[in-house]
Amino acid sequence: MLVAACCTSRIERSQFDKVVAETLGPGFERETVITPEIDHPVGFPQADYLKIGWYRKRA
């Protein structure tokens, strides 16, 4: 299990996902994405700064 996180609005979520997937390679698959909580509404692009993904090594 590996957790990847990013805490900047300068990297969009799609770019974060792509970089993590390319870095880990085909031996890992994303298991969970943690999205912003209800008390942290994302009403503009800069508010979507915290990105977290859980990845699992394929057996």
C-alpha cells in the first residue's frame, strides 16, 4: 500500500493522477481517491489543493 498526496493548487488533480501513475508504473493500481470533505467546498480551482490517492501493488 502506498499513499500519495499533494498540497498545492498549482497542480491540477488530473496532472497529479497522471504523474503518480507514471511514477509508480503498471505494478500499482489506484484503490481509493480521497476527495475534499463536505466542510471544504471546492467552488473555484485554487480550493482543490489537497489531493490524496491510495495505491496498492498488484499481486
